[in-house]
Amino acid sequence: MSPGLRLEGNAAGQLVVDDDADATAVLRAAGCRVTRPRVAVLQALLDHDGPLDAAQMTTLAQDVEPGIHEATVYRTIGVLADAGIVSHVHAGHGPSLVRLSAHEAVVAVCRECGAIESLPVVAVDHLVATIEAGSGFSLELGHFALEGVCGQCLTDAG
């Protein structure tokens, strides 16, 4: 197993990809065919700290593989999702975001400027525990982004 890759989870094993992983090694470990567009798309995600939408991934992938088309990026995202390498987050009214499966942090989106932030795990765990203690409802956060106003927009608004 290459640095930045590990198996965990169920008996079949789930591939967990860290930021320092090599895109080609990740594709091979997941049993995916290695193509230049797939390497470019995955490398864009590995090089970026946090979730991206398909347009952002296309721009970054074009740095690795000039001329890659956004339709190819969408198809590649589907392949990577089917392989368990990436997952998506629904971000309010904006486009879905894609992230490495190992990055299951809750995502927040600013409704003013569109900034995207990963929320601190301790704060999210506290929120979930507080809601469960008060209502008995167990939240399962992660698939949908939370919406609010970022610190910078709050500061700018005075």
C-alpha cells in the first residue's frame, strides 16, 4: 500500500485517501483504469485543501492535463465516487461539491459570499449531542452543507 493510502472499515475494506497520496496509486488501489484525465481530476482534488465543484475541478485539472473537458470531469467524478475515492456534498442552492471520502467533515457555505469551510469536528459533535439530548433526534450530518454567514462577511457587515 502506498503512502497516503490505507484500508479500513468493513470486511471488504474501504479505501481512504489522504492528501499526500499519489493519484495513480490511488486509482490502481481502487481497481480503476488509470487514464490521464482520471489522474488529472484526482490530482486536482488531492492538491486542493477541501471540497471543489466540477467547474473548479476542471480548471485545476486543466493545469495537469490541458484541454480536459468539463464533461470528462463529471464522468470521472462518477467513476471516483463509484470506487469510493470521493463523495459529494449538496451545498444549498449552489453546485454539488466533491471531496475525498476521508474528508467527511461537515461543510458550511456562506450565503453572502459563497465561501466554503469545513467545520471543527468538536463543535459539530457538540451540536449533534445537544440536539439528541434535547429532542432524542440523532442528526446525520455530512451529505448536506450547512448554510450561514462566514466570519469575514459578519465583520464586513459590522
